[in-house]
Amino acid sequence: MEMTLRWYGSKFDTVTLKQIRQIPGVTAVITTLYDTKPGEVWSRARIREMKSEVEAAGLRVAGIESVNVSDAIKTGAEGRDRDIEAYIETLQNLGEEGIRLVCYNFMPVFDWTRTELARVRPDGSTVLAYTKEAVDALDPEKMFASIAGDMNGAVMPGWEPERMEHVKELFALYRDVDDEKLFENLKYFLEKIMPVCGRYDINMAIHPDDPAWSVFGLPRIITNKENILRMLRMVDNPHNGVTFCSGSYGTSLENDLPDMIRSMKGRIHFAHVRNLKFITPTNFEEAAHLSADGSFDMYEIMRALHDIGFDGPIRPDHGRMIWDEVAMPGYGLYDRALGAAYLNGLWEAIEKGEKRA
Ligand SMILES: [Mn+2]
């Protein structure tokens, strides 16, 4: 595996490439062109510029998170073919520049959902948190307003203000889309893009829905083992793969994370590894990466990735806000650096333990 950190680009991120380069064992970033919109073609010039900036700092671009999929593609609405053409052109431009990994999601309306962006933990750190009861009681149109004040001035992925202004229309778009329809639209999209992925050896890695259940009555399909295996089989091509995100699949305690990893052998192209602490089965907060700080056995997760021969990019996921850092919630430097060091330590111990046995 290759340890990486997510980076939003120098215009948007409080963390610098120089800082990332100084985290031991981190050799690459996962980045994006954060100011592009779904349906827009990423030009080769801009991709090259992004790559040069990263490489000048002594790092590599290990992949893109994300090239976003438009609502027309997700709902199968008019204009989807045009948007798919644009997506293919972007993939081609990425391929020409030697980028071989693209993370994306197929979540309707909202990307990830949290009810708090700065819950204070006993040690004074703050974390993102989720209470199902709070979401159930919330008017989706007010969701944005209720968390916007906690963003530390950052624009959060999937929560762009101009998008959230149209929440009502977005909901209307998905009115006739149920889980089956969403599967169908995902299949249509994947079948159209597989040829360009084959030509450039680009691995597509779908990010799970977060949380792993329906919110506000919207359909959600990338939530559990059964559905993700269905998705992999319906377009049975090695370039149709998965981002294994422990913090997203892990929102449902019914998901056995190491078992899921083993079941997707060969198709996990990217891994997000983080820990959650459950207060009740429907109320959880993000924790430090360390097993002892949360509810997951991080050793078993890393062990499962090791056992299936995972060799793609991996990254620590959301970190706590610690040491008075001010950054995009979940995306500060300090706790993610601690996470990277910890995950690298687990991996080294697993590898060396194996050799000794
Ligand atoms: Mn994730």
C-alpha cells in the first residue's frame, strides 16, 4: 500500500504540500480540481498544472478524489449522455497525464451527512458526529443552514453553498428514483466509461454512502456487503472497483468490516481508514485512529487489507481537530498525520510479524 493524504489544492486547503511531505511515510496526495463542477471537462492543462505543483513539492498524485458525478447521471435525466461524454473526456485527460485512480460516489443530493461538525470530546478535541434522531427530526432544507456555521470558513465537499441553494429542486429530481433505478443508472454510467478506463488502465473506486442508510427518504445503495458485491458483479470488470471506507461502511454496526474487505479481494483500489466511537447504535462520533479510542479494531481492518494483498493508495480519513488547529472540519493536519503514522505502524508490524511466523 501507499500512504497518502487528501489535499484540496493550495487555493482551498489550510494544509500545505510541504507539511504533508514531512509526515513520515506519506509519499503522495489524493487531490482534485476542487473548483470544477460535475459535468465539466477537466482540461489536460489544468491537470498537468496540478501534477507539477505536487511533484515540485516532492510528492506524487496517487489519485483523484473526486471526479463528481452529475445529478443528471445519477437520476438518468435528460442531459446524462452529455455529462457522461464530459466524464469520459476528463478520464481520458487524466489517463493521458498518467493518473490511474478515480474515486467517486453515487449518493443522491447530499454527500456525507453529519449532524455536528464540532462535537467536543472529553479531551477537548472536536470531531464530526451523527445522531440519527437529530436527522430524522430535521427538515432537509434546513440541514445546510444548521451546519454551515461550523465549517470554519471552508467549503465542504458536497455541501457547496450554490448547490445547497437548490436543495428543493434536487429533491424533486430524485422523486421517482428508488434503489433499483439508482442501480440501473449506475450500471449505465459504468458501462459507458469502462472502455476509456480499459484504454488508460484507470481504476474507478466508488465511495460508500455515508451514513450507510437512507437519509430523508432518499435512495442509498452503496451501503453493505450484499449491495457492493451486486454492484461489482453487475459490471464485472476489474476497473470497476471500490474505495473501502471504514468510517462510512462502519456507520452501520451490521457491517463486519474485515469480512467485507475480504469479500472484495482484487476490487479494492483505494482505502480510507478511520475509527468511529459509538455512543448508541445510532449516535456516533469520529475518534482518533487508534483502536482504543473508538469502536473498531483497526488492527483487524489493516490485517484484512494486508491479507487480500491490497497494494493501492490508502489514507487516514477525517481527523479530530486538536492543538487549536483551524481547518476544514475533519481535514486538519495534526490528527490526520497521527493517523498516518499509526496506520503505517500497524502495517509494518503486520508485515514483519508475517515474515517471522
Ligand atoms: Mn471516506
